[in-house]
Amino acid sequence: MSDALTPVFGQDGWRFAATYCNATGAVVDLPALLQESVVVLDGKEYPRQILKFGGGSKLRPGSSWSFTVAAGEYLPKGNVLSEGRHTLRLKFGGQEFGPIEFEWRK
């Protein structure tokens, strides 16, 4: 399973896709993992601010789940990303995704 973050096109700021694999021996609660997740942008941690979830909330051991993370879900309201190069990592469910470097332009 990949620990990569993949850019996804959108008009609402940066957005990246990831796939989480439940490597534990137990069923995990995906909304709880989302709520506990953190992005690390340019070395600074930002906990999840908004929780939107649809679909089955339980993930069995060995199963995987693909999802996206977006700026508006983690960065505080009014936080504007400056133009230039940035580095992003995601901490989710005891796993770390990235880092990925990206160029941001307004």
C-alpha cells in the first residue's frame, strides 16, 4: 500500500488524495481517525477543523480506504497560503503520508 499523497485538481485550494490501509488487527472507526488526523504544512502541524463523512464508517483489518485532504479541512479560517514551494505530510491512523512538495500560485 502506498503512503503517497497525490495532487487532485480543484478550485477550493490544495487537495491531495491518500489511501489508508488498516494494518491493525481490529476494526477501525474512520470518522474518529479523520477527527484525530493532522497535516504538517511546512513543518507546522494543523489538526483537522472540519469533519465531513459519508459512507461506511468501519474499516476491517487488511481493508483500505481512499480519501482526500484539503486546505479548508485543516487550516484555520482566514489562513492564506503564500505563493511558492511548500511541503505537506499527513498523519492519519498511526501512519504518515508524504512528504510531497508542491508549488502554490494564486
